[in-house]
Amino acid sequence: MSNEKKDPGGVGLQIEAPSPVPSNSILNMNVNINLPVPLTMEEKKYLLAVERGDAATVKRILQRAHRRHHININCVDPLGRGALTLAIDGENLEMVELLIIMQVDTKDGLLQAINAEFVEAVELLLEHEELIHKEGELYSWQKVDMNTAMFTPDITPLMLAAHKNNYEILKILLDRGATLPMPHDVKCGCDDCIRRSSEDSLRHSLARVNEYRALASPSLIALSSQDPLLTAFQLSWELRNLAFAEQECKAQYLELRRQCQSFAVDLLDQSRSSQELAIILNYDPDSPPYMDGDHMKLTRLELAIDYKQKKFVAHPNIQQLLAAMWYEGVPGFRRKSAMEKIAIITKVAVLFPFYCMMYMIAPSCETSKFMRKPFMKFLIHASSYLFFLFLLILVSQRAEVQIVLLFGTDSMKRALQEELARQRGNGPTYLECLVVIYVIGFIWEETQEIFIEGIRNYLKNMWNFIDFSRNFLYCCVAMLRVIAYIQQTSEINKTQYATSPRHWMTRSQ
């Protein structure tokens, strides 16, 4: 029945009586969704005493509860916090120990202690778990109702400790045999992955993110990996691939990738001398350990380049070591004046044919060893390539013709005029022979690179495609010249084709 009320304007407002709440309303679903049961006065006193750290009162209440069973010792407050959770949040180890002795359910107390980074409570709860756990049964944190649990079912103590990056707790768990299995591939089609994805795709994706968050923990990598740098590189590359495979979680994966890169850089910060840094960069599990004075292969640095570890490669310690190696042949080069630098570079550029001949004739002499230094090798290679470009310019401008016209004798000029008039069946000039030698050297250099690095690594470097295209074009030009020479020589040997078309036109006129 409705009640009528007059408003100031005299208009009647119809106010309907509230309808009864259905029995299946959300207000009556506290049992179905496991909402906290209202606390009695004694339970409120019990939880308040735990929160305040009043161990004597808590002990007296629990002893009475065991005799009378008048309160629920596992009760929770409106925020879902039980007595053990309150003691852990207050970091009260004495209270935690008392509650465990008085048989309060630990539930996910171990996870709560790890989340609060309460190391002493973690040790205590682990010992308790080992005492009460039976083979084949679920652990305490796995028995908690999923609807009221603070953590998702895929979270394990080791995983949560890795998320918190707590070195002490991780060490305790690993010493007790805790393991973290590798997550399945994002494209995995096993029955378990298909079932989880079909049941809840969001939870399946978040579980993978949680697993990789744990694996990317610097403390976990340092404690569990025999080669932390390699693990950081590989995990960073895997996270990069996952970021492109799962676009929805791309931000999280890229953040974890940056975390792995930062961990590798932090490891470099621990190097205190060039020798320690050299040992790190030259480490190769398949080769003998690096000793001071050995040739630096920089295996680990090459690996960092392959895995796109830009921060690692750009680290100041590495750059300083590389600079020292680069200018090893010319010590103090960077501190010299501009004129002294120009004089050194000019000397090497002018004498590079001599250096090359010495290297081929006596590869073990001091000059040849001097040529193996990176900076000297660069100067000689650069000088040689510039000389090759100069040869190409001379060939394109027919430099031999201009030299004869300027400095040749009369007989040389007449022979040149006859040769220019014929213009057919000419063989390669001296300059072209030098260019051919250079091209053969380029091809041999690329062949050696393929043999040393392998075809797969060779094709990864895009600069090699430019070198291949250059050598291919040189070979095409040389092949066309050979074909033209053979064709013209065969035509000249025939009497009816011995004269060039230019002479035919002159005679007809």
C-alpha cells in the first residue's frame, strides 16, 4: 500500500513501499561468496589483543577457547584479516609463534609473511609446514578458498619471494629444495595449456606474466644460475619475443626485459679492474679460462651484441676496455696533438703496401705483430680501400691514355692512336688487372667470414648483403668483359669482320 505526501507546491508524491528483498539477493549471499561472518565481542577482543601484541591476553583467550569452544580462533575481521595475518603485519614474531603453538590455522600465512618480507616468520612457518604436511596432500596455502584468498592459485612461496626480490627469503626457500619450473612456450599446444586457456584466458596470461616476473628477479638469477649473465641475456631475448607475441601484456614484458638488462649492467659495476672485466667478457664455457695476457676473444661481448643488449655494450667499463684495446698499437694516440695524429695516419697510409708485403713474407716479425693491433689494422684496411677507389677513378677516366698523351714519346703516341682507332679486341690494362686482384681479395675475405662465422650468422648482418652485392656486380662486369673480348677476338680473326664499323663509314664516304 502506498503512502501519500504533499510537497510544498501542493503536488502529491506517490511513495511506494519498499519491495521485500528476494531470498537470493546479494544481501543474502554471504554464505555463497564466503563473506566474513560477524564477530562476537569475545572474538573482537581476541583480534584486538593480537593486533596490539598482548601475548598474555591472547594466550588466555585461546586456552579458554580450546576448553569451551565459544569462539572461532580462525575468525577474520571485516577486512578478511585473521589473527596470524595481524601478527605478521605487526612483525610480532612472539605472537606468530604463540598462534602456531595454539593450533591456529596458518592458511596462506607463509605467503603473507613473504609478502611482508618478515624473514623470521617465514622460517618459522616453513618449519611448521614441514611438520604438518603429509606426502600427496596440498600445502596450507593451496587449501585456502580461491574466492577469499589474497593470492591467486598460481602463486607459490618461491614465486612470491622472487616478485619481492628478497635475497634472504629466496635463499631459505632454495636451500629447502623449492623450485620454479620454466613456463610453457606461448605457442604451446599441450592439453594443460589448452584447458587453462579455454577455462580462463585472462588467468592463463596473467599466470605466465607472474612466472616470468619471478624468473626475471635479479636475486633469483644470482642464486640459481651458474652463468647469471647468460641467463639474463637469454631471458631478456625471450621476454622481447613474448612482448611481440602477446601484445596485451607487452608493457609488462618490456618492463621485465629492462629489468634483466639492468641486472646485467649491475653485474658489470662489480668489476674493480681491467683483469676482472676481461675475465667476464672472455668467458666461454667451451674454452679454457682466460688468463692475463691471452688474446681477447670477447665471447661474452659478442653474445651481448647478438642478444641486443645495448646498455651492456654501452657500459663505461666496457667502452674503456675497448678503447684501450683499440689504441693498443699506438699508445697515447688520443692524447697527441692534431698534427701528430695526422703524421701517424699519413705514414701508415703511404706505407701500407710495405706493411702488407711484410705481413705476407714474414707474418711473425715485429712489424707483422704491430699490424695485428686493431687501430693499425683499421688504418691499413682504410688506406687500402681508398687506394682501390682511386684505382676505379683512374680506370673510369682512362688514366693510362692521358699519361701517354702527356708524357709519352712520339712512337708511343702513334701506337696509342692506332690502338684507339681499332678499339676492338683489347685486353685488360694494368690498372684493370690491379682492380681484378682487389676483387679477388674481397671475395676471399667474404668466403673466410662465412667459413668462420657460419652462413646463419653471416646472413644476420645486413652489411654483408652490401658486400655481397658489390662483389657480385664486380664479377658481372668482369664476366661481360671476358665475353666481349672472346667475341671480338673471334670476329677480328675473320677477314670480313676484321675492320671496325668506324672504318666502314669512312670508306663509304
